[in-house]
Amino acid sequence: MNLSLAPEGPAALRLASARGRWTLLATVLGSSVVLLGSTVTNVALPQIGDDFDADLAVLQWTVNGYMLTLAGLILVGGSLGDRFGRRRVFVLGTVWFALASLLCGLAPDTGTLIAARALQGVGGALLTPGSLAIIEASFHPDDRPRAIGLWSGFGGIGAALGPFLGGWLVDGPGWRWTFLLSILPALVCVPVALRHVPESVGTPPEDAVGRAGAGARRGLGFDIPGAVLGALALALGTYALTEARDSGPVAMAAAVGAVVAGVAFVRVERRSGDPMMPPAIFSSRQFAAVNLITLCVYAGTGGYFFLTALQLQIVVGYSALAAGAAMLPNTVLMLLFSSHSGMLAQRLGPRTPLTVGPLVCGAGMLMMLRVGPGASYLRDVLPAQLVMGAGMVIMVAPLTVTLLSSVDASNAGLASGINNAAARAAGLVSVAALPLLVGMGPDAYRSDTAFDASFGRAMPLCAGLLAVGASVAFGTLRQTAAAAHPPHGRTHGWLTEPPLVSRFSRHQAVE
């Protein structure tokens, strides 16, 4: 394997060139595979439960089996791409995700479905970090912002269409096709990537290599103990929260195990020569604050989206297609306006948008309390979705801008990876904990009355999490200009999680 150093990128592709357009297409298709796997599932949950005669815990695990492995392994996936090649790991993740999606679609029972969803998360962890990293490593600096903007924009369209397509498939050929849907873009993505996408690996700055000593590979190693302990803590914690209703002693033991694994994770990270999550990065007060805000707001929104898709179908009586379409305004607002709010945060500073945005989102959640049996879409559902979407617009892109400005440019990739994992973990814990906290029984989703009562108790909790996030922002962030270094088009906020940035500003072409 012949390596050649390229400070700005291995190929310096131009967007106007044929290879540049093919490379962009491959990254868009790869992101679409994960987006479809993430966004179509919620609207299919009632039908999955009915088909398997399953209880609420199965629906939670159908969502969280995927989120668990994705959140636990996404930092490892980025490291694998930096070491062995972004294209190689990107293609592996795409194939893995497609095969896991096929297994989801063919699952004969709930155990197989949950296991396949966990395998989907592994594929997503391999695929997701490489998509944006390939663009950053491959395109000429003059074309890179536009390439990222196009990637983000097309991804936003996919995010908006996901629930709509998922609902159409659930109401038509059935819920299994919501998983099989991810296979089509994967079949196109893999040959395009293998033929047109240049290979690259990450290289730490020369001064970092010098400080690490001869023979050291800082920034390219693997913190396997940290990854295992982090994933184990998440898995045990999720099990404890999800199964607490029916598995008292076992769930309690899992909770204790989660705490032990979490403490061990912190100790390992402090002592590791190349930690997955370096404790020193949290010495930045703004970075620590942004991640605390992220945990609060993504816990609230994760629980909201999980329960709202069910509320619209079980209580209001919408079809899966109507439920997916009902939540479109939220995503469309983010797609249209998030980049503008990111630029506004760069000019005005982070405190105002990160205080106001979560409060507006919380107001939208409280407005969902009006959505019950016989609710009107125009009078009840749509206003809540518009307010929720406005809050997400105000909040999501400034959160990313503030995060990237809280660390040196050389640590932007690491910071975005930690923040992305934190957001996913927050949503994971929320989906596991909320039904327990509001007293939602195993068969609550079979009764519109029981589910509506639980939903009414859950929305104030979700709004309260957003209010805590707003309080943290107001109390810890300074009202100063946010961006210490330009985000290069990364202010688009269509993602349900913060975007990932490549860990390295220097790359090596692999011929």
C-alpha cells in the first residue's frame, strides 16, 4: 500500500468533475441508508407489536437495540476508518447495514428482530463517521463547503421523507418493508464507492507525532477496553431501565453493573495512553457545558419522537402514513432554516439560541397535551409541530457551532464524535426510562385510554429536560461570538444527532 501525504486532501477533487459528483453521490447514499434505518422505525412500532403480539418492552428494544450499538461503537468506527481507510470501512459498514436490514425484514420472532437491529447499529457505527470524513478528505478546499452543504441538504430531504415512506410501506406491503427499504440505496452505494471514492486515512499533526515519541501512533490507536466498558455500561443501564417492571432483582443487578462499568470506564480513560474519550478535553468549561446541554435536550427530544409517533396512531387514530406525514413540518423547518440559525449563533454568541431554543421546543411538547382522541390536525397537531420545529431550528445548529468553537481546530473531530455519542446515548436512555417513569404498563400501547394518560405524564417530563438544558446554557455559556474557527458548512441541522467531523485535518491518500 503506497501512502502519500496530502495536507488538504488525498485527491483534491473538484465538485464539477465526474469523480467528484460520484463521490458526493456515494456519501449521500451511505447517509441515506442510515437515515432510513433510523427514521422509519417509529411509525412501524404498533404494527410490529401487533404482528408479534409483543409487549411495550419489545418496542423499546426495537428502537434501543439499534441505538445501543450505534452510540457505543461510533467512536470506534471513526478510529477504524482513520486507521484502515475511510472508503474501506464506509463500504464495509454499508454492506453490514444492508445485510442486517435484510435480517430485520425477514425476522421470524422478536429476538431475531432485536438482534438484527443491534447489528444494524454496528453497521451504522462503521458507516456514519466515514460519510462526512470522505468529503473532508477528498474535495478541494474551495469546493468542500459546497460539497458538505449538498450532502447535508440531500440528507435533510431523506430525513424528511423517511417517516413518510415508512408510513406508506407500513400501510401497504407491511412493516417488514420499512427495513428492506434501506437495501436499495446500499446496492447502489457500494459499487459507486468502490469505483469512484478515493481512499484516505487520517494522520495526526506532525507536532503531535513528535510529542508522542518515536514509534507512537497517538490518535490512530484503539481504546478497546474503553469501548467495551462504555458499551457495557450503556447496555446494562438500558436493560435495567427497560426491564425494571418485570425483572426486579435482575434489573437491579444490571443497574449496579452499569454503575461499576461506568466507573471503570472513567478510570480506564484517565490512565489510557490513547483514550477514546480523553478526560482532558472536558477541561474546557464550554465543551463540558455543551455536552451537558446535549444530554438534556436529546433526552427530551428522543423521548418525544418515540412517544409521539405512537400517540398519533394509538390515540388519535392516524394510519402509519398519516402519522409520518404529520411530523413532516418539524423536519422541513430544520431543513430550510438551520443553516441560517447556525450563522446567527456565530454572530450573536451561543447563550441566547441555546436558552431560547430548548424552551420553545418544550412549549411545543406541552402543546402536544392537546393531542388526544378526536384531535384536529390543523388546530392541535400542526401548531405543536411548528413550534417544536422552530425550537429545533433555533437550537440544533448553534449547538454544533458552539461545540466546535469550544476546542482547538485539531480536536474538532474528537469533540464532534463525543457529542454525537452523547446525543445518541441520551435518546437511548430516554426511550428506556420514560415508560417506567410515567407508569406505562407492558400493554399500554394496546389501550388508547392508558397510552393517552401516560403520554400526558411524559410530555411535561420531556419539556422539563429541555428546560434544564436551557438553564445550563443560560448559566454557563457566555454571550460572545461563538466560532473560533469556521465550521465550513457544518451548521446544517437536519440530523436528529449532531453531525460528525473528521478527527484529522491532514489526510493520506492510499493508492
